[in-house]
Amino acid sequence: VSHLIPAELKALLIQARAKNLSAEQDFKKYSELLRLMYIESNPVGTKAAVYLRGLIDSPEMRLPLVTLSEEHMPLLKDELQKFGKIGD
């Protein structure tokens, strides 16, 4: 997930290291993104997400891995849009 929300994750880690108790609550807003990243075997979700962000040209994987399913791709896209990580 650090490929998708690097600045946000860095800020959360700084908060946590400073023993800021709100860091845990702030991290929870990313729980659905984390769930969707691992809804299928790793690294399928990560590759799909970086593809959706336009950082790579294809979500294709080498066998035995396959691309994120058509069922899950729109869910991941919606979640990334929620955080402003991709356009409409």
C-alpha cells in the first residue's frame, strides 16, 4: 500500500512514532483500501492499483498469477478515487 499512499503512510508512521494516539484511528480510514489490495493473492492488487493510477501500462501478470478479477477491479478503482489517487 506504500506504493499508493506514500505521503499519507509516512505521516501516519511519524504520528505513531511520536506516540500520537490518533494515528491508529487515522490509519483505519484506509482499512477498505488495504482489504481490497489483498482481496486476491498478492501482488495482484498492487499491480492493478498502480495500473489504475497510470504508473504502468498494463495490469497483466505472468502465470501462475492473473490480473485482478473484473468483479474486484471496479471496487479497487472506486476506493482509489475516494482518496484522490486516480481521476474519474
